[in-house]
Amino acid sequence: MIQCARNGDFDLIITKEISRFARNTLDSIYYTRELKKYGIGVIFMNDNINTLDGDAELRLSIMASIAQEESRKTSERVKWGQKRQMEAGVVFGRDLLGYDVRGGKMYINAEGAEIVRLIFHKFVNEGKGTHVIARELREAGIQPMRCAKEWQNTVILRIIRNEKYCGDLVQKKTYTPDFLSHEKKYNRGQEEFVIIRDHHQPIISRQMFDAANRILDSRAFSQQGKCKHSNRYPYSGKIKCGCCGRSYAARYKARKDGSRYKAWRCGEAVKHGSPHTDQAGNQVGCTGPGIRNEDITHLMNLTVKSLLYNRKKFISQLSGVIESVICKDENDAPGDRIRRQIQETKDKKMRLIDLYMEKEITREEFTAAGIKCDEETARLEAEINSMEQPQKKTGAHQGLMDAIWHTAEELSGGVEYEDEFYGHLLDRVVVHDRDHIDVYLKELPWKWSYTREPNDLPAGIQLFQVK
């Protein structure tokens, strides 16, 4: 409308009442002023206001404020009514896999329910992971629910975590903080949840649901204190497939003697398996080979040794690269730590729901613990906002750089270090096939190409200038 006004397409706008034009006082004033610049007036019929009149803006401000306040009251009445209905068991939401929502009630959808039972059976009884389950559902040609284009591990996780499948109902997982913008946000305890146990007919037993979530919790617990993705493993996101370009994913495998070792495999191969045509006619899958973590570390050791062959030049260059990484880590680490604490506090608050549903805590305890989590979150957010700017290099920092020089000398003498050390230096590893692997280091314009000899050890190093 504003663009048409600029183009001179009309001379006057007739509106029934202010609330039909805008329910925000500021928007009403702003747009009527903007239109007035182009000589276009707005007539509000019920309020008898013409914005081209001299006193129109004063009257418009008063009436728009009244309309905005009425909108706020209407929003509060609607929210109050919805909450009373939720407490009475009325379901607000759309259909989901296994359930149809009709007239505020949930009815089991037989076809979807079988898929849900299959997912829980594969996860609990067969011990399969979410990635594997998603791939098997895709390969079986089973269609996902409406909100997902295809089966992904995140979709499987949401199903396993959804309390509706064991008969419980938790509502107000999202809320609308601003009645003017109508933007929804996840409820992290800002508003009280509506929780009803044994609300509807379950698809799976509570024992099966609890067992599945215990498995998820145990896996999450085993990873506590570790950052996600690139910080979880030093090489995460840095090993690339030379066939499809996707990043490699870490996997643990078992040897014949029962010991376990870490290996890496192409993410496309993990997701879709070997190359094939899916149900939609798309070519998916990859033949990218796997590689052991110890081989990556060995390649890095050989690479750094070759880099240090000309010690005076390359040790200086290498330490400069490491120093820049350390400076960045020192500056980022405090903020990252506090952000992790904030997320842990929010996760703790979400776990209170499970305790309340299991009747382990009372409503009063649930509310008090939620308030305590809010206070802790607010304190941490204030702390991160007040963090000082990065300081100049300290004596301890200089001592660390001296240690790096010493370490570089040790590397050139044959000492091999841990993955974390090499992870700071590595830019990417490109695995073309089992016999050809390229290594790139940060800030250095070369690549190291390796070929495997029959004994399966990297050898045949060559240095190439990257164009």
C-alpha cells in the first residue's frame, strides 16, 4: 500500500475503524504520517477521523491507544480461556504421527501408530541408533509425517521424546510474549506448563517410553562436558569426502579381540548407504571409504615433520599460526563456558517437567525450582554481557608460546602428540579413496598428498603448491 502511495495510484484510503487499520499505536501514527507525505489521507468512518485535518493526529493517538489496549485485553482473555480449556483436557495442536486431533481430542491413527511402535522397537529392543532407524525407514519406502520431508535422525529423536505416545499431555510448550507481533517462542519456564498424566489412549507402554528415554539420557550423560560438532572431536568437520564433498562422521568399531577404536565415514554414506536411487528418483549414497582416527593422527605427524624440515622458517610460521589460534581460544573460552552453563540451566528446567509428571515433586516445588533456574540464567547472562575486552598477551601466554617452540622441536625429533594438538593445526583432510589422501594445514598455501603402501601405513609424501 505504501509503495502504491508513492506511485500515486490513489488519493484516499477509507477504513471502517482504527482497529482495522492497525492495533499498534505507533504503527497507526507512523503510516498515516508516511501517507500524508504523499498527500494521501485516511478516513476512519466509525471514529470520524480524517488524517488530513489539523487535529487528526491527536484524536488518532487517543483512539489508536484505546484500540491497542482493547487488543491486549482480548489477547489476555483468549489466553485465559485457552488455558482453562487445556486444564480441562482439550488438545490444542495439529495431527501428529499416530494421532489425529479432532474437536480437541486425540484419536489413534492405526497406520501411523504402527510406525511409532516400529521406531520404539528398533531403538529399545534392537538397539539401533536414530540415524540407522531413519535410513531403514527411508529404504523401506515408509512415508514420514506431514511436517517432515524425509526421515532424519532429528525426527526420530522428537518421536522418542514425545510424551504423547505413552498417554501423557504437556501443553503450552510455546507461548506468545507479544500480542502485537504474535511471534511464538519456546516456553523455557516463562509460563506455567499444563501437564495431564494418562490423558489419552497410549500407542506404546510407559515402560517402553521410559526405557527409550533412559537410553537417550545415558548417551547424553556420557557426552557431558564435551562441546558439540567441531569441539566434540578435534577432527570433526575437517575430514571431507573426495567423492561427494560431505563431511565425515565419527563412529566407534569393534575389533575381533573386543577392543573398540574410532573411525570416520562419509556422512552421505552414513545417511543413505551405498549409491542408489531413492523413491523420489534422486541419486543418493556414496562410496567414500572409511578411515581410522589413528591414521589421521599419523598423517598429521608426518605432515608436521615435513613442515619442520626447514626448522628456522617453518617453526616460526607454525608457532605464529598456533599463537593466533590460542589467542582466539583464550578470548572465546570464557564466553563459551558461560553459554554452556546457560544452556545446561535451561535443560535442567525442562527436566523438571519430567519430575513433575512422574509426581516426584509437587507443583510448589516445580515452581520454586523453575524460579531458581530463571535467576541463575539471568545471573549468567548478566555475567557474559559484562565480560571485559580481550587483554594483551600475559606472561603466562608467553610461557605457553615458549612451550610450543619446545613442542615443535620435539615433533621434528619424532615425538607424536594427541589429536587435540593436531586438531588446532588442521584445516582439512580430503579422502579421495583408500590410497589417496590430501592434508591441508591452516594458513599455509600447500597440500600434502599421501598414498598407502600395502602395509596400510601412509607413505610417499609429496609437497604441492596450491593454486
